[in-house]
Amino acid sequence: MFLVKQRYIVQRTKFSGWLMRKHWSSGLFADRLAAELGQERFSTNTINNWRSGKTKPRDQTMLAIKRVSDGELTADDFLIERTPR
């Protein structure tokens, strides 16, 4: 019997990488986004879903994200990047 080593695929969005480079947690980003949108709070679970590519921001939220990130984030940054390990 032979064992075949499987290659795992790491899935994440450019948004997730941006947060890591900035040393921002999902909670911090949620707080900044809530302030920009004039809301009391913004769901950290939603941010985590964006990081993993499960969901994408709505148009109005995307405009606020662009302002919070000083224009560094665009809609394309919420697409999944597949990286072989």
C-alpha cells in the first residue's frame, strides 16, 4: 500500500492579507467600519466571512471599506486567492 501525500490549498482573500499586513484584527476593522457607516457596531463574523471568501461586501459597504482603507482595498480584494502549500 502506498500513501500519497496530498497538497492542501490555502484559501484566503487579498483583504485578509491586507489586514495581516496592517496588523489589524477583524474586531478593529469592524469598529472602524461601524464608525465610517455611522453604526453602533459591525459584525466581526461578517468580517471573518469576507476574509475567508464565504461572502462579499455589499456596494454601500464597499464604499465605506474604500474610505477606511484609504483607497487601498477594492472589490477585487474580496475574491479568493488559492495558494498551493
